[in-house]
Amino acid sequence: MFAGMRVVALATLASRVLGMVRDILFAGLFGLGPIGDAFLFAFRIPNLARKLFGEGALSAAFLPAFARELEVSRKTAQPSAWELASAVFALMAGFLITLTILGELVLWWIARSTDSPDARLRRGRAAVMWPYAVRVCLAAQVTAVLHALEHFTWPALVPVALNVVQIAAAWWIAPQFSDPVMKAYAMSWSVVFAGLIQLCLQLPTLFRLGYQLGWNWSRAWPGLRDVLWSMTPITLGLSITQINTFLDSLIAWGFAAPPGGGRLPWPGSPAYPLQEGAVSALYYGERLYQFPLGVFGIALSTVLFSRMARHVARGESDQLKHDLSLGLRLVLAIGLPASVGLILTATPVTTLLFMRGEFGAEDVRRTAAMIATYGAGVWAYCGIPVLYRGFYACGDRSTPVKIGLIAVALDLTMNLSLIWVLAERGLACSTAISATVHLALLTWLVQYRVGTFDWPVILKTGGRAVVCTAVMTIACLIASAICPTSGGRGIQLAAVLAPLSVGIGVYLAMAKVVGLDEIWMFLRRS
């Protein structure tokens, strides 16, 4: 399990870094203009399909059903698991191909009714990239099958493949064209080619592990019906974070003072609680706190989900409870120092990454405040997807939705309250608090499904993590005080790396001293 977590975490880290390189190259090709906007707008269409039908709800609904059929296949020597996988592959391919054809026809019809240059740009990119949805969603379903079979290496490299292909296209192919429109088309075709690579990358492993194309779907129908029936509540449950983020952005946009100032058109004409630029500060804060979430939180939930689904299929309730308890202990052991580390390095990280051009010292201050406030909830953000997968593995799709809606209502209420006291930081503070409440409710209610957790062990882990984090904080503050705070990029890089390196070293040393074994479970090779 820990080997799988390390593979997924390292591959996710590589994907995030390569994604940043890709964005830098893309910005150099197109800047902030209509051609770049058209490409990004068109890319949202297959990306949305990937989130809904690939990596998102369908995979979360499919994996427990496939795990059950896998156990049946092992006991009866019938290929029912492969038949279910084949039925889902065929259904998804047919649905997405039909959707692609309809989409292309709609684009063709729109092309005949408007001559706007911007509209032509968006249509052209969308027409090229729409087939990517078919390939990437099939690749995501192959990933779900391999996860159920406890194979994580090639699935973890799927996002890396997209970034590598796009970097190659942005570095070597697109610059061969002088016309910016042709450069954008080159980038669009690179997305389609990357989808093919993402699918083909995993197929040899899938067949090596025994996959057989099954056509007897009568046996697969009960499992397929369960997958389709589960998709709607799971889609809503997995969208809670996106809903909260959207509400934050909407409030930041609606309550920010317009250019030139002014007052709200309310009785008494109160002043706007937020300054201009709140939306941008919110965006950059979200990008930074999602980095540790993507590297650790998603890796943990991905690997645990396949194990939990298999335990449920085998009736191993004690093992399921143990996995969830272990997940919470890992969230405390790794999530707590990640939260504090993000708070401590918010200002130097913001300065290093963003302070250039129009992004001045005041912008750094505002963005760093958002990052630090969001960072306080990183440990909770990492724990929520783990517990969500626990409910889904047990076949409970409604409880996460109900708890998620409570979290949305709480976040919205606090947003509208705290912005009058904390301004834009109130938005981040609301998200962190609602995530903590969200995690607490999930932890409380999932125990009705799996049994009471081993709380003495969990609390002992939490206490040790707090001690290690406290010592780490002191060491980071000392390192930050010693480092110069102003200068060129080298000084700015040192201001980030020095406290980060010292903090990691001190935390690991303290973990060894106090016996925080969970951190070594994750790091050791065997």
C-alpha cells in the first residue's frame, strides 16, 4: 500500500511541476489574448468530460462494483469482472463517441450562423480537441481497473504523459509556425495525441494482468446498473469542493469594490467589504494550498480506495476499519506539518513565484495572507477524500452528499459574515473552518458503517505530530530570521528552501525521537 502511495505521490508531484512548466511555455506562446483564451476555453469541454465520466463519479462508482465482481470471478472461475469492465468500456465509448459527433455537428451549425473571429477560434479548437474526451475517459477507466488490481505505476504516469506531450509541442512544434493561430492548432492536436498516449500507456499492463474482452453482458448487467445508479449522488458528493470554490469566487467578485471605489447599493450605502483584486488573491491562494492536497491527499485516497473496496467485497470489516484509521493517522502525521509549513512559507513562496511586473509588494502581502489562511486547513482537505472513499466503498452514496451540503451551507454563511470582519481572508477562513467541520462529521458518521476507530492510537499519533510540528515551527522561524528577505531570485529561492529544508529535517528527526511511526511507514522502502 505504501509503495503505491509513494508512486502516486511522486508521479503527482512530477505532473504538477511539469504542468507549471507547460503553463510557462504556453504563456510565452500566446500571452493573455484571444488565441490563448480560445484554446483554454475549448480545452474545458473534454476536461469536463474527463472529470465527470473519467476520473470522477464513474470511476468512484465503478471500482467497488468491479472489486465485488473480481471476488466472484476468483471464487467461481467466471470472467464476470472482465465482462463488467468490458460493458463499462463499451458503454462509455459509445456514449462519448455519440456526444462527440453531436458536438461536432453543433459546432458546424454554429460556424454557419456567425462570422465572429473569436467564435471561429473557439469552434476550431473545440472541434479538434473534442475527440480527446473519448480517449482520456477510457484511459481513466483502465486506471480504475488497474487500481482495483493494485497496480499504480502506469496509471500514475497518465497525467505526466499529457504534460510531457504538451511541453514537447510547445517547445519544438508550435514555434515552427509563425502564425499564432497555427501554433494554437498545433497545441490542440497535441492534446488529442496525448489522449492516445494516455490510453495506450496502460493497455499492455491491463492485458498482462489477465484482462479478457467479454461480450456476455447479461451477467454484468446488475453491476452495470449499480454503477449507473450510483453516479448522480457521487458526482454531487465529489463536487462539494468545487462548489465551495465557486461560491468563494462568486462572493469575491460580487463584494469587491469596483474600479474607482463606490459603495454598495444597499440601505445606508455601506462600503464594499473587499478590495479590487480579491478574486485574483483567492485564485492564487487556492492554487498553492491544492499542491500538497494533490500530492498527498489524492495519493492516499486513491490507494486506500482500492483496498477498502476489496475489503468490503470480501466482508473484511475489521480490515476496512483499520485502513480508515490508518488513513486518519497519516493525515495527522503528514497533513499537520504540511499545514504549518504552508503558513510559515506563504510570504517567501508568494514573493518567489509571483512578485514581478505588476505584481507588487502589496499584492504579495494579500496573496500570502490568503495562502496562509487556506493552509490552516490542508490537513482537513487531505482527510475528506479518504473518508468519502470509505463511504463509497461501503455502498453509501447519500451520506457524503448530505454532509457536503451542510458544509456548503456553513461555508456560504461564514463567507457572508466573515468578509465584513476579515475582508478577503474571511473567504479562506470560511473554507478552512467548513472543511474541518466537514471532516469531523464524516469521521463521526462513517463509524456507524465500519465500527468505532482505534481512538487511543489515533490521538497518540495526533499528539506526537503536534509535538513534532511545534519543534519544526521553531526551527523554521529561526531559519527564516537568519535568511535575508530581499534581493534577487537567488535570495528569494534561498528564503524558501532554507526554512523548508530545516523544517523537514527537524520534523523527521523529532518523529524518530518521539516514535511517530506513521511518517516512516510512508517513507521506508519495505
